[in-house]
Amino acid sequence: MSMDFAKGITAFRWHGRGGQGVVTSNQMLGKAALAEGNYIQAFPEFGPERTGAPVRAFLRISKEPIQVYAQVYIPDVVVCIDPTLLEVLNPAEGLKTEGTLVLNTESDPKDIRDRFGFKGGKVVTVDASTIAMEVMGRPFYNMPTMAAAVSATGVVEIDTVIGEVLNRYPGKVGDLNKVAIERAVKEAQIG
Amino acid sequence: MTISKDKIKIEGLTGDSAIAHALRQANLDVLAAYPITPQTIIVEDYQRFAADGEINAAVIPVESEHSAMSACVGASAVGGRVATASASAGLALMWEILYVAASMRMPIVFTVANRALSGPINIHNDHSDGMGMRDSGFIQLYCQSCQEAYDTTLMAFRLAEHHDILLPVMVGIDGFILSHNVERVEMLPDDEVEKFVGVRAPVDPLDPNNPLTMGPLALTDYYFEFKEQQDRAINRVPKVYKEVEAEFEKITGRKYGQFETYKTEDADIIIIAMSTMGGTAKVVADVLREKGEKVGVIRLKMFRPFPAEGIAKAVGNAKAVAIFEKAMSFGAAAHPLAMEVRTALYESKERPMILDFVVGLGGRDVPPTTFVEGIEKTKEYLKAGKAPKYETLGVRK
């Protein structure tokens, strides 16, 4: 008999590499959910952080206080911000059948479905690397990838996320991230 | 009266940051610390508050944890409100001075992001450090959430500095699992905290104008009397803790107790666990109850002094108690938490079967399924009428 230990919780799993802002974007999305009146847990897969090494982060969002303290094994949403990780891991692993897979990639949703055999839910693709380079001139693709996840899932309002980003990075960095986020929302493909 | 909602600041904070804010608001005189993962953010944040001029405490960045606790003892002896933070190997290096702090009756608040002890070197969570210091004379309070970490740190000053107590307090949070986890935290306004924590009123502080000797040599003549007094002091903790918590509840609406009971009244099997594992256990109990299994949870917050009578009463007529703990006492008759619980239940009329599951050492994840595995085993042992003395779960054997 299957047991659901995550009632009322929307759970995210993030993949990226150390230094790409996985932990930051996870926290930022968490804080946006908090600002909309939710309870949250936002935590990295802990370890000595090394630049370039694969890292994971987890987020739980719920209307009720969250009492389970463990890694997320069956996420509702998986977000992978580094295209090169798709060579070494299957991002759909453990993802709920009706879940959402969000990837920074040049591929489209159909290619991704074929490649990883994910038949359910939604696949969302966005070329966040190109967006980041064109808008910011630097490979900060965590925020545009998160933007695609937010617009596809509707877990929070995109404006709330932008508010958190501007709050954390006042000035030019925040403004450019806002442009990148808005462009990612427009360019994300869902299929 | 509970503080009105518009005065409460809601923020997403890690356990470490929540504690740093509590220390900021508690108006310390001195914080002396040496950095160690996963406690580091507490002191980093606190030093930022100091650099930004938000606090006027003296922050002493010492050269080791032995010095950190020594500086705390000195600052506390002159009557200051004092705190420090550490974990694991850092805590171990404080060892000698932990006993000095408790025996000299210094009301230091010591926040710990609980972490495994070496070797091999491991930076992740278990309770080896906290359990190792359990006989040092510190009061020990373990927290489930970032909110509780904030609340407990504030209450710890009132408890430590109370004239019936005058003992140091350890406030424990699970390293990384809580220390680096952003949760929703309600922060009280500064002035309300100031009112709640008040100003420390020291008893016989060191004073150059009225010299006195503190912590001198006491051999066969008086050492034992010091210990007798220390013992009496820690046994007064439950009463004072209850008063402090009642006052805290009045302004926040929150209270935790020495331990929390969850669906224990009609339970056949009661899980006993500490810190974040207590939270996961409650979720497991809910799910198992939907399947018709009468499972309850006791989440222990106060490990020292150990609320033995209260636990025995809360266990009541349960058939089995399943302890889940994150520490080993190698070669002991039972591991640390089980040792306490077994002793607490020894005089019960109908003693339940007691299972001791050692889990999560060195940060090994303890998901709900580990609890389910333990409960399944408990049911088998109940049926068979016998059980092993203890068992490890979630480890390659």
C-alpha cells in the first residue's frame, strides 16, 4: 500500500553545478512562496560545496506547517539549470507521473520526452543559457530557468519572484535578471 | 496579551540565521566564538549585525573553542549576558571548560548545530556531540524547527540567568537539516524581546572594587558540595522552564514543553525521537493511523534535565516504545536516548517493550520510510514477544 508523506506539499528538486546559483534560486523561489503566505523548507543537498560539482537542492511549499525533515524523493517538479548534467543524470528520476520537468536546454519538449522516456505531466524547456548570455553577458542561467518553472507550474506569481530578486539584488544586477526572467517566461516551451 | 500580527516580522530564515537574530535581539554583552560548520552562519550573521552597528556587544573572535568557552566564562563571571556557538569537533575542544562553566554556575547560552564527531571527518548531522556533553551539567534543549530555534534561544537566557538555576544552556538544532534550511520564521519586535529577556541581574559578579575568588581549588574538603548544589540547581529547571514558557506563550501563543506528545493517548506503539526526527515521526504517525495503526509520538525537547516521570506518564499503557536516535554509546547497555527512556520506564507497572533504533549517523538521511521500517519491526517483535537490545537502520551491513 502506497503511503503519502507529503500531503498538501508541492516539492521541488533542483539540479545544477556548484557556483551556478542552485541554492540561491531555490531559496528565492521559497521566499516568494513565503511572501504569498505559504510555509516553506528550502535546503541544499548538503556537503562541502565545490565549484563545478553536481549539486542538488530541495524545496517544499505548503499551506500548512511542514514537519517532514528529509530529502525529497518523489518531487512534483524537477528543475535542471545546467544542460551538461543531462549527459550524466536522468532528471525525470523519481518525478511524479503528473509532475513537471523543467530544463535549461536547446532541445524542445518532444526531444526531451523521447530522450528520457517521461510520458506524463509537463515538460518545459527554455534556452536559459542563451538568454543569460544575451541579457547579462554572463552565464547566470539559474533565474531564467526558475522563471520557466514558475510560469509552467503557477506555484507562485512571477511578479512575486521578480520582487524577491530585486530585493536581493538591488540595482543593475536585479534589473537585468528581471529582463532575463521576463524573456524566459515568453520563450519557455511547454509540451 | 499576544503581540499583534502587524508587529510580527515574517522572514525566510535558516536555523542558524534565526538563532543569530535571537542573539541580536537578546542584547548580549559578549559573544566569543570560533567558526565551525554547520554553525558558522550564526556567528557570521551576528558579526554582520555588529559591523552594521545594530548591536553593541563585544564580539571576541578567539583562536580556538577552548578559548571561546573560556572567554564566555570570564565575561559571564563579571555579570555579562553571554553566548557562543559551536558543533562537533569544536564542541569537543571546549570539553574541559564546559564542565567549568556549569560548575561555576555561568548562565551562558550555547547554540549548537549538532554534527557528527570524527573520524572519519564528517560535517553532517547526528547527535554525537550533544550526547557526548550530556554529563557536563549543561541544560540541553533540542529544536524541531527554525521557529523553535529562535524561540528557544530567547527563552534560554531567561532560564539560564534565573537565580534558582544559574546554569549554562545548550540549544541544539540539527546541522544542515535545520541550520541551512530556510523556513518561515515569525520574529518578535525588538522592544518586545527586550521586555521579555530583560537585563541580567548577576549574583556576586567579579568586581575590582570588591575582590572575590571564583572557581578556586576545592579538594576533598568542598568539591562534593559544589556538585551537590549543581545537582539541586538542574533539578529546579522544570519548574522555572514552565514559568518562562508560560510567559513566552502569553506574548507569542507558542509553547513546546519539555517534550511534545502527539496522538499518544490511545497509541499501541509510541515513537520517541528528538529534533527534526520528531517532526518526521509525526507525519509517519498520521499516515500509519490512516491505515488503522495506533501510532503516537513523543518528541523530546529537553534532554537535560531528563523529564523521566513525564515520559513514563505519557507512555502510559502503550505496548511498545520505539526509540529513534542519532548517537551511539559504544558498548553501553543501551544507546544514550534509550538508556534514559529505559530507566524512566523501569518503575512503570506494565513496562512496554522498548526498541532502540540507531539511525542517521553522519547525516545519513532519515526519511519517513525508515520510521515505517522500524514500526514494522516493532510489530514483529511484539508478536514474537522478544526483541534485540538495539538495531541500526539505514546502514550497509
